[in-house]
Amino acid sequence: MVNRYIGVFAAKVKTRWTLNPAQLLLLRKDLRSHYRSLIRRKLVYQDDPTFRYLQAAGFLKRGWISDEPVRKTIAVKCSIHSLDTHSSYKHAFMLALMSEVLCAANVKFGPELYCADPKEDADVLGGVIERIETMASDLTRTATLVRGHASVILGDARECSALVRRKGRTRFAAVICSPPYPNEHDYTRNARLELALLEAVTSIATLRSIKQMMIRSHTKGIYASDNDGALVARIHEVKRIASALERKVAKSSHGFARYYPAVIREYFGGMRRHLVSVRRVLRKDAMCAYVVGDQACYLKMFVPTARILGQIAERVGFSVVEIRRWRGRRPTSGGRAIDENVLILRKRAS
């Protein structure tokens, strides 16, 4: 099976509307048969790349998932690989397994991932089959709808114009997205079980290759070769926050605190690269909406994310139409309530 990063993998499956729901349901029997055979023969799941990575990375020792659920999860995964069908159907089953593994595991999100009470057993196969039945039902209900075309592209959002042009598309009327915030939130950690299932992450090197394609937003994603921060060296608000953090971290004993100023610079520098890049593939007067959150997670230093991004956008050829408050929330570090906003931009004429 072809490995994909989670967002790309899931999007490709969810936009594959030509899947035959009857075929999905027929494959349930084959999946059960393969699974029972593996369980009877006592599958040596310790040799599986997913298990080896989770063990080597310490996730099993820390209790992310218990022995019996992980054994059953890998048995289902191997059974999916064994199905005699087109890869698109295997991918649908793998997406169902990626969703189900979070129910079988001992993890919760609040908002960061943490270990809850261990589940000594889980009906992984039953959960996957229920999800496949839901997929088949959804496909049946939508069969008569007019379907559009969707392209799913894997790449670095800071280089999106080059990625889009390689697909033969050059102009878009709108962008709607929610990029990372500078909030010490490692998205690869919260999705590590799914990444391991896809075998997209099997080592530190493969994990690093994913992180380096992402806009920097946390201290564990900062690398010595990063230099996006130079692009916002003249943005007063970025300079002020980064300099204040440098003074604060000089008194901090937190091991990663020394990277806080770099996160701020690299985040806004990376977002500037994105805005410059995306502008090249937008039509005249195209509209953009970015859902971003203000932050206070770095030594309680307030970061007005939407406002700063608006200032950067104005410098690279956009007009700020509005910063619309979406919702408020209380930061995990305590202190003042902070907002999540929708930053609405319009492309200006060159």
C-alpha cells in the first residue's frame, strides 16, 4: 500500500466518490476471514513496522495503547493489506482503522494528547466493520448527487504556488483554511498512532521529514537550518514579542524555553512565505479566510496572531477586510481569555 500523510490520505479517500458501496460490504467477509486466520496462527506482530516504531519510540511503554488492542490493530492492518481488491478499497478500510485505533487506544485529547485509564481489550475488527458500513451507507445516499472534482496535493504550504502549478492549475477564487497557531502544539504527536499505522513514520528521520514540511509552530519543530524568521525581521510586533521572550527565557529553567523566540519568528516568517506563494495563484480580487488563534502559551506572552498576520498580509499584496471573532477560550497556561478569529483578506491588484 502507498504511504500517505494523514491529511492527504484521508482527503483522497473521502473524495473517492466512485467507490462501490456494495463492494465495500462484500469485502467485510474477506477481512474477517483474513483476520481470524492471523489470530489463529498467532501473528508475530512484533515484526510489524508499526509495532517496532511504537515500541522503539516508547509509546507502548508509556501506555498509549495496551498489548491486546495493539495486537488486534496490527492483525486488522495486515488483513487489509491481504485483501484481493483495488488499492482504493484498501485505503477506505485503512482510514476506518485509523479512526478506530483511537477508540482502542488509551489516549485522550484535552487539548494535548495524554494517557487515560488503560483498555485491556478492544473489538478493533468490529469497530472497523461498523465504520465501513457507515461509509457504504453514506456512498449510497450520495450516489445521485452531482459531484465536483477535487485535487489533493501533498506539499509544503510555504511553496503552494509551485505545487499547484505542477498540477496544471494556476488561478483560484478563494482560500479557506486553518493553519497552525504558534501554540506549542505538535500535530505529529497527536496523530502519531495513525502515522505509525500508515508506516509514514517508522523512525526519527521519517518523522523529521514530515515536520520539516510544516510551518513552524512549536519548539520540537525548530531546526538549525530554519531561516524564515529573517523574512519578518522588520515587523515591529514580531520583533517586540520575540525580544521580550528572549529576556524572559534568560531566567527560565525550562529546557525548550530557549526556542520560544525562534518559534515566534519562524512561525510568522513561514506564514509570510505562504502568503507570498498563495497570492501568485489567486485570481484578481480573490478572497481568503484564515482561522487563527491568539496565543499566550509562551511564558504567558500574549501573541495577537490574526492582527500580526494581517499586518504581514498587507505588506505582501493583500487588504485586510475584517478580523472577525469566532470564539473565545481560556488558555491552558491560565491568564486572560484569548480569541480565535477569522482573518479575512482580499488580494490587491499588483
